[in-house]
Amino acid sequence: MENNTIATSSRRAHCLVLAFPAQGHINPMIQFSKLLVHEGVKVTLCTTRSFINKLQNLPSSMSLESISDGFDNGFEEAGSPKTYVEKFLQVGPQTLVELLENLSQLGNPVDCIIYDSFMPWVLDIAKKNGIFGASYLTQNMSVNSIYYHVQLDKIKVPISDNSEDEILLPAMPKLQKGDLPSFFFSYEEEPTQLKLLVDQFSNIDKAHWILCNSIYELDKEISEWTTKIWPKFKTIGPNIPSMILDSRIKNDQDYDIAQFKTENCIDWLDNKPKWSVIYVSFGSMVPLNEEQMEEIAYGLRDSDHYFLWVVRASEKNKLPKDFAKKSEKGLIVKWCAQLKVLRHEAIACFVTHCGWNSTLETLSIGVPTITMPQWSDQATNAKYIVDVWKVGIRAPFHDDEKKKIVKRDALKKCIVEMVDGEKGNEIRENAIQLKKLILEAASVGGSSHKNILEFVKSLQGSTC
Ligand code: UDP
């Protein structure tokens, strides 16, 4: 760290927080940035040019900058993940170096880059420039461990077709094939995605810190194991707005940082009884096929409960004809302020794709879930939700495992079990206990808060 001067000067440490351009990546990094600002750190938030331009309602407590991925008019221009990642690797590093130089010339040098672990190349640039590098893991610890074991060659891809195989990894429950991230099975079609995820760990042991958007107590065994293999590992989650947790940050009202326009559904929820509405969302990316959309639609209708369903604009034409108009008990929106919705007392449960942010949000608010994982890390998150934390019910796929469709009757059965059944009460009780544990970890004196303070302190040079 020969160029690092914060240890000896009184100026505030300056972090460049560099997020991968996806909603589920920038959301937690913004929330983490706000906590750093609260602790006296200066933050510049950065992602790709095209993505930052799409985002609405970014917080004013930090500066904004961008780098280029080579597709400044939108990543759609890339045409394939492979082209996108290759171009990003060519253009990203160069534009990041230019940005660091500019900031330095403007008298605003960067002391530490907190970079999304999807971009391990940032660490090399940080080191070359005498800057600290902190890898920020946006996914759950169990998922990180799975990819790390692929990196170590301890899990071979492709996985054998024998469905009896169980995967045993340290500090984790036995995993069936179906609990693994989807890229293990779509390896032929999506090799770029698996490589991107495995490469996160190519140089992670050289990072100055490894920060993970999770909670130590949520899974002590894997937290302890991870801390042993990476002594610089720290859990700093859940990175969700502080108003959901201990309201440490005053006037923290940003429900709506998003690339989509939020529709108001709170008035609709206000008129519904307590615990009467099923909230359904599959996050910002995953597409469903028409058959699955139809089964969900009729499963919701047949359950005879109120429902609020987020169907993104790109998915709308897959809905059964006139379904939205005819659904007396349902409201379909293109995007909502999810945290506001989950907090609403009318919500009975969340039918979710189990993206890690949605998972942390629902755990932190104490809303029970019905799991319908589709892609990426979601199946592993679902395994933990159902079998480890016991705060959800798994919506089973139809017998034809390859098609991975949840039929309407299966969804209806889960809804009835959750809202009207004994099991639902047990699950709600577990969810409330877990919510308490998370709140404790995130509040002043809790494990995540202590880790954030330690990180800020070491950034100032006193212990690093
Ligand atoms: N989200 C939202 N409104 C919606 C749907 C999703 O604000 O209508 C937010 C949600 O709160 C979460 C993020 O989008 O913070 C989705 O991230 P997640 O990791 O759950 O899924 P991904 O989009 O990465 O698949």
C-alpha cells in the first residue's frame, strides 16, 4: 500500500463502490454504501454507463460515476452473454483506470475499491494503483462455497446424470442435484455464466477484505468455515434500507431505486384484511415460459385469495388472455416498491423466485414464503429457506422434472397450506424468530454492525 496516505492524514477515507450492472447487485451495494456514509466514509457509487442512466431515485448522499462495458447504449446490443463479458473485460479495466486517474487529478483520490466479486479483475487494478481492494459477494455463503469448490476442482462440471448423487460440502446440509445453481445443468448453453461465477474466487484470497451480504448467525456453521478459509471474510448484511431494520439512517425512504417505473399498489393493499394477500414476484431478470405463467395465473385464481403479482412489461404478453381484466381478487403490476409491499400487514406470504435480495428482504421482514426457484443461485436459496431456516414451503415441480413446471393445483395447495393451514402458523412463527435474529445482527452492537465498524476502522489505516 505504498501510495496509501489515509493512515497518516485526517481526511475521510474514500471508497469507490463498483457494482455489476444488475438490479440484484446494485441494490445491496447502494444500501451498504449508505451505511459507510453513515459511518463517515466518503463514497462514490459506480456501475456501467448504460445501467446507471436507467436507474431512478439514486440516493444523494454519494457521488455517482460510471465505467464502460463497451455497450453504452445498453447491454442488449451485445447479443449474447459471451460477447458481453468479453467486451466488458476489454473495455472495463481501461475506463476504470481513467476514472481513478480523473478522480485523483480532481483532488479526490480513491483509497479503496469495493468491487462486485463478479469483476475480480478490479483487484489487479486496485493493487497496481496502490489502492485497497474489497471483494463484495452479493450471493449467499452456501452458494459462494459451491462455486468456490468448482474453482478448486472439487466439484466437477458437468455433474453426472445420476439423480441419486448427493453433494457433500463442508458446513452445509446434503445437497441434491436440484439444490445446485442452475448453471451446472445449463453448462452447455450458458458456459459464460458458470465461468463468471467460478472466476469470482480466482484471486479472492488476495483481496484486502471479503465482504458478504449475509448474516453470521443465519448460518453459523458456514460462517465459521468461511472465516477459517478466508480470514478477511466479514458478513455485513442484510444490506437493505435501514428503515426496515433499526432506522439508524434518518429519512431513509428509498424504496424505489430501480430500472423500472414503480406502480402504486399500496392503496389497493390498504383495503385488504391483515394477512390476506399473496404477493408474487420473480425479480428483475428471470423470464417464465407461457405454460408456467398460465399455471401460476390459474393457481392464484383457484386459491380464491387476494393476490398482487409483479409481471414485468417484457412478460405481460405471456399472461392468459384477459386474465388481468377478469381477476377480481388480483392486482397485476409491472413493478412495485417490494419492501413497502412486504412490510404491509395485508401480505400473507411471498411466492418468490428466491433471488438472494428478495430472500434477505423477506427474512428481514418476517414474511413466510412459497419457493419457486427458476435460475442461477435460486434453487440453493430455496433449499435453505425450506429445509434449514424452515420459513417456507417448496412449490413442487410437476413429475416431468426436465420441464420444471409448477402446476396450478400444486401452487394452490401450497397457498392454502400456508394461509389456512397449521403448517403456515409454524412457518410464520419461525419467520418471526429469524427476523429478530437478523435485526439483532444488523443493529448497533450486532455482528454485521461490528464488522462494518471494523472495516471502516481498518480502512482508516489503524489496523490494516
Ligand atoms: N424488486 C422491486 N420491485 C419488484 C420486484 C423486485 O423493488 O417489483 C427488487 C427486490 O426488492 C430486490 C430486487 O428487485 O431488491 C431483486 O433482486 P433479487 O436478488 O431478489 O432477484 P434478481 O432480480 O437478481 O433475480
